[in-house]
Amino acid sequence: MEYPQPRISKRYRTYAKVRCQKYGSGTGALMILKNVSKSGARLNLITAASEFLKGDILRLIVELDAVNSSRVINAEVIWSREGALGVSFLTPEKVVSKLLNQ
């Protein structure tokens, strides 16, 4: 079993709904953002139309109900287990580079 890298940033517990879309496939899922840091996050699956694998590039739409808004974040799956994902945040330039090199 492969283990994730050691944490490099402090994690903060949170609870936010996230719509997740996998680049290039058009499939997605509804998730809950469980914790977040400067470099990444943990997401728990609520519903899924597809399996998410290490290396998948995702578009996360985080619903900010308290301020009636949402934010879009790009991320890469760094680990995936039953019902949960660990992601690392990506800049738009990194997304383009990773998608072109797939």
C-alpha cells in the first residue's frame, strides 16, 4: 500500500459541499470538504458517477453557503480510499501542463 506524503501544512477542519468534475471525462461527484490546508484537502464522497484515481485532475466547485457564493479550485488526486480522496491544489498553469503530458 502506498502512503501519502507527510503533511507540509497545518490542516483545518471544515464542512462544505463540493461539486467535483474530472477533467477530460465529464463525470463527477458530490463531496464534502472535511479538512483543508494551504496545499491540499481531504474530501469524502457523497455520490459518485465514476471512480477517482491517483493522478486524476479535478475541478472542485466549493459551495460557500454562509456567503452565498462558490469558489473553483483545481486539484490532483494524491490518494484515494473507500469513500475519500486526498488532493493537492494546482495552479491553472500546472493543470494545463499535466493535461498536456497525459
